[in-house]
Amino acid sequence: MPTLPGTDLTVSPLCLGGNVFGWTADEATSYAVLDRYLDATPSTVQPFVDTAESYGDGESERILGAWMADRGARDRVVIATKASRMQKEHPLAAGEIRTAAERSLRNLQTDVIDVYYAHYDDGTTPLEETVRALDELVQAGKVRYVAASNYSAARLTEALDTAERAGTARYAALQAHYNLMERPVFEDELRDVALDRGLGVLPYYGLAKGFRTGKYRPGQQIDSVRAEKASAYLGERGDRVLAALAEVADGYGVPMPAVALRWLADQPAVVAPIASGRTVEQLADLLPMQDLVLGDDERRRLTDAAA
């Protein structure tokens, strides 16, 4: 059972990404996806949904909040959202954090956020100002735990040290770009910081922008921005990874995305990968990862294919 280190949160091994809510999934479809995820989450853990105040200019949060209110599901679901918009001049200044948090609380129709991320590092605002502003939210009972996203190893270490010196709430989690196709930055730099400092890792782009679903192949016409991004992984290495995923998935009788996410969930420091489904059918390809147990040989086969 995945537990976020330093917290009392025991969460699903699959964190549902809310970036599609109100964007590629309308409200009705988003409700259906959330309903299916809630129903499919093992009873021993809590459903874990990730969103951000910047997703759809708040629409993702609003849909999630309305769904929780309609279903009476707030107490069952662990909610993570984020402060910091890249277009802001000082996105992690104290005033910006306070304003963003209040907006998120309204959007989500809740009085407390379970996990609140600094979405993007802000090199223009002193780290102490940021960690103190986040701590104020914790002390006010508006946020339970704080976390970091898109930080370099050096800046993450500096932020953790700053919080320790200031006596403020420390980051409990890290969101990082990590998957079978994107390994060096995390494995060579960030992973050691997470392990040494006791942070739980929530990797995003767990399916490599859709590449590891297996639907993008050499020679295929590129018909969307997402497909164009995924096609960047096509090549000899990508072919090896897809072949390994297909072989392992066939052996277990599960979809390729479930295998890809299970490999990621099994990596050191990882609590749960984040993945989204814009339809119930897409979500169905992800859900088997919650119960899938990869053998050492299969895990090694995937790791070696992506080397």
C-alpha cells in the first residue's frame, strides 16, 4: 500500500491526472472517469487525484470540486493541487501563493487541500519567502502537506535546507518528469535527493505523452500536438521499449499502459505515477496496474530495453 512519506496518506498506486478535465474531457465525461476511478480504487487505499489551479484556468479544479460535492466524495479522496503559474512575474511570492490557494479552495469546494505543490520553481522569489508562505497555509489548516514540482536537484535541496532552517513545513513529495523513456535527469540527480530526504515521488508523463500506449508507430501520420510529442520517442530505442512492453503485457494479459505504469510505480522513491484518461475506455487501460505484480525478470526486461 503506497504511503506518502512523512504523512498519514495511504493512496492508490495510480494517481489520476486531472489535467484533462474541462480540456479534452467535458464535464460529463470527467464525472464518468472520476466515478470509474473511485469505484476501481482498492478499499485499503484512498483515491488520489492530481490537479492544478492553472489547468484550464481553474476549470479542472472546478469540475473536480463539483463532482466531489455531488457525490459526497470529499472525505474519500486525497486531493493534490498546485500554486504557481509560469506566466506570473513572481509565481511563488507570498501574495501569489495565498491568492492561488484561496482560489483553489473555492474551486474545489473544500476547506483543506491535502497536498499543495509549488508547481514550478521561481528563481525570482527568495526560497524562504516561499516556504514560509506555504507553512502559513499549513498552520492555518488550509493545507495538510506541501510539496515541490519541477525543481532541479540543486534547487530542491536548497528548498529543503531552507525549510529546515526556518522551521517550516517541509516538502513531503516531488513531482518529476520520469518514465521509461525519460530516465537520466531523475535517476542520476533527483532520485538520490528524494531517497536521502524522505520525499515521495509522483512522476508525471508516466506514459511518455502517450508513446507507451503503443498507439504511435514508425510511419504513422502525425495528427495532433500530443502525437507529435510522442513521435519524438520513435526510433531504435523506442522500438525496443514498445516490443518489451508488448511482450510483458501479453504475458500478463493486461494493456501496455498498465505495464508501463507498474514498472514506474516499482522504482525506488516512487509512490504513484500520475496518468490521465480522457475517457472511461482510456482509464480502463490504466487501472490494471493497481493489482499487477511484475516479476523481477519482466521488470529487468523493461529496464534493459530502455537503457
